[in-house]
Amino acid sequence: WVDHLSPREKIFPRWFPYSRALSGAEAVNALRPFYFAVHPDFFGQHPIEREVNENSLKRLSVYLENLQKPGFKSLKPTQLTFYVRETDQSSSDGQEPFSTSGFRAVKFTLHTRDLLSTVLYILNSCSLSVEHIQSLNTNVHTQPLKEAKRMPDRPIKWDKSYYSFTGFKDPDEDLEQVSRMETTLTSWLDNNGKSAVKKLENSLPLRKELDRLKDELSHQLQLSDIRWQRSWGIAHRCSQLHSLGRLAQQNLETLKKAKGCTIIFTDRSGMSAVGHVMLGTMDVHHHWTKLFERLPSYFDLQRRLMLLEDQISYLLGGIQVVYIEELQPVLTLEEYYSLLDVFYNRLLKNRIPFHPRSLRGLQMILNSDRYAPSLHELGHFNIPALCDPANLQWFILTKAQQARENMKRKEELKVIENELIQASTKKFSLEKLYKEPSISSMQMVDCCKRLLEQSLPYLHGMHLCVSHFYSVMQDGDLCIPWNWKNGEAIK
């Protein structure tokens, strides 16, 4: 197999040498197909992939911002991983050229020096079209394009098996080695520790203000908690609380209907499957007020939902129906009730003969995927709402003992995890040590055990987050991958 394009021409089209620089706004516009392919909102059923894309988008945003800063010299290579929704090749009009059939993982390392080459590199890495970019480049000259057609034949790029067989040097090898270089924990902290300290120091007054606002509103409205679904910056969170505070001044009695609830700032307003009051950050006060007014009817639906869970549990031998926020898509109360109702009615039509209370102590989560039932490593069953009841009975009965063992192991792991978090926090004098929701207890245990073997003075007083990637958050939080490497960089 022969590829007639050179590596450079794969990434940079012929018109590239004659194009002008892109502005920041044009870069964002040019990347729209990419953002559409990786946007976390499309990964609601896949929380781990959603988290990975959220992290990578943050780091990409920092990279693009730095490219636009006046006087920058060069940026360190930045390795990113994205889950990209599969394209539908039959779509030619450019409108939503993505199917819901699945997604693929794409890894690439950015080491570009300007916005245009960065945009092209990202789109090519994700196998997305770059044709729309030339139309953005209004200053691209047409004459050089005609001349380019008379250029000599381009170098042939052979398949890698050719280089293996002949022993000739692969011209792409050096570039690929740069991409495969793995950052080490100590080198990354050496390079980024000071900037993190500076960002953290700058954020301290805002952090205090956030705590004050949160305590004030929680007390005023008698709330259980105030939380955020996204990793928004401290300033963003403060402005959201100020907004809620202004609404409380205008409509205190209405907002007091949320007494005892947890308020969570998220992408849409409503009540979540677990009964949290969801305030959509893009919604205006009018929508928030309407939501608080409707809370009594939501509480009524919540009681009916809990009754439905109990009825399902009774039909399935006492297995408990649970909703695990970290592992399930964000559903509204109405969506979750509808899912439970469909499953309950299927169980009623096909009574499964489980011995009463024989499955007490076990847990299951219900999902809308049309896949077969499975047993999670944490011990709960993943049950599709539309699965075949006969298969469900066989699966649960044959896996029940394994589920009990997994649940016992989960509880043991949780104790070990908490002990290691406390030990690591103490040893490194950390202000805070936490993890992304997509990091499992096993991964956190492994990470902390290895951390405790290190001497890391940079961590003193820091906020450390265990994630999938290295990054310094805008408020100074240090993110490190759970499977960080140390010693020499591995090629």
C-alpha cells in the first residue's frame, strides 16, 4: 500500500504557505466540526469518556490562549486524548456529519507555533475535513495554487512494513518519538510548580469569598449543600452564587421551598434523578424562579419514584435499585422515572420467580443502553431497561456471589483509599487532595501508594487533583495522571 501524500502535506494543504494567520475567533469557528465531535454533552451515557474530553478541552483551551499571547516563544509539546464521535461519511452537507454508532479514541501531541497550523493538525489528527478552512482564509492567493500543480512528483510515503523489511530509516520516526515521550512527575512539577503556586496565591481571596457565599446561602436557604457539575473556575462559581444571592433577595420565600435540598449548578434546570435542584447556568432568573415554584410537584414525583424502586426491588428478590452519579449519565427526575416505569412494566408482564429477599444486599443500576446485563467491578449490576427478563434472571443468579465479593472488596478499597489520601495529604502538607469522578478507588490507591515513596517539596500547600492528564488549572490546582511515571522519560 502506498500513500502519495508526504506527512507534511497530510497536515498542511497546498494553499497553506500562502495563507494568512487566523484570528482567535476564526480558529474557534474553524474547529467547530472538532468541537461538535468531542463535546462532552454528547457523551452523557459514557461518564469516563466525557470526563476525558472535558479535561482535554481545558488543556487545549490553555494551549490556544498561550499561542495568542504577544511575545510567546514556543510552547511545550502537549499530549491530548479525545474520544471522537464516529463520522457518517455519507453526510455531504456538513450538517451534523456524526452518527450515534460509537466513538474512537484519538491521541496526538501538539507542538505547533501558530493558530492555523494547530487547527489543521487537530482536524487531521481526528480525520475531520479541512476544506472549510480555505474559505476562512480570504487572503489565500489563487495563482500560487495553479503553479503548485506543476510541482515535481511528491515523495512517496511507504507503509511501515516497508521500512521494517528493508531496514531503511522511516522519515516520520523522529516526529513519532517526540509524540511518544512521556512526561515524568518530577520534571513536570519542576516546570509547572512555580506557575501553579502563583495562580493559587492569586485565587486565595476568591476562594475565601466562595466559601463565605456558599455558607451564607446554605444557611439562608437551609440547604444541605451547594455543588457544581463542571470544573468551573472559582471566579465563575462566585458569580453563580452572587446570581443566586440576588434572586434570594427578590424571592426569598419561593427559594426556601428548596429547604433540605442540594443545589447543583449544571447545564440545564430541573431536578436530577437523585433529587438535587439543578440550576442551568445559561438560564435566566425567571427560569430559576419557575423551578423553585414547581418544587412541591417535583417532591411528589420523587416519592412516586422511590415507591417504583421499592416495587422493582420486591420483584427482583430484594436487590436495591440505586443511581450512582459518578457512573451514570445526568438524568432529570422525569427521565429517570420514565426509565424505571418501562422496566417495571416489563417485569410485571414477565414475572421472574426470584425467592423473596434472596438478593438483599445486592445493588443494580438501570440504564437505557440496549446491551446485555453486566456486573461492574464495584459490585453492582448494570441492567438495561429493555433486557430480556429470562436472561436477566439467569445472569443475576449466576453472578450473585461474585457481586457480593466485589462489593466487599469495594468497601475494603474505600477504607484503604481514605487512609492513603490522609497519609499523602499529611506527608506533602497538601491543602487538598482529591480525584476526578472518573478515577476509580483502585487507581487512586495505586497513585497514592507510589506518591508516598517520593519526595516532592513542590506540593507543599497545594491543591492536588488526581486525573488522567497533567495540567495546571486556572486557580492553581495541580492535576496529575493517576498512572504518572517517574525517572527518565520513556520512549
